[in-house]
Amino acid sequence: MRRAEYLQCRRGRWFVRVRVPANLVVQVGQIHFVRSLDTDGEAQASASRWVALVIIWDGGLGSGHRTGTDIR
């Protein structure tokens, strides 16, 4: 696995980025689902990404907003 898999840094902040499965793109309305990790540190982002991915796949996919769950 790549060191920064699922991670993207934009404007100094880290995000988790997941490709939406092709059969769900029409329902979700986007190709990638992106969620902020609320950090500017790569080490914290690397640690937080797995929790964020669980949140995305367990119900956050397509919601378009934060569910209030702290992923730090």
C-alpha cells in the first residue's frame, strides 16, 4: 500500500478521498467522496484516514456533509 493512499493535501489541510463505485455514481452524484480530516499534519492524517473511511462506508457515502462524528 502506498504511504498516502486515500489521502489528499489541499491548501495545507488533509482530506480522505475515495472513488465512488461506478454503479453508485448516478445515485451519489459525484465520482469521488472527499471528507476533511481536520488536520494540517500528515502523521495525524495517516492515523485518522481509516476511521474516516469507516464513517464514509458505514453511512456517510453520499450524505454530502459531516455527521458530527469526530474523526480525529
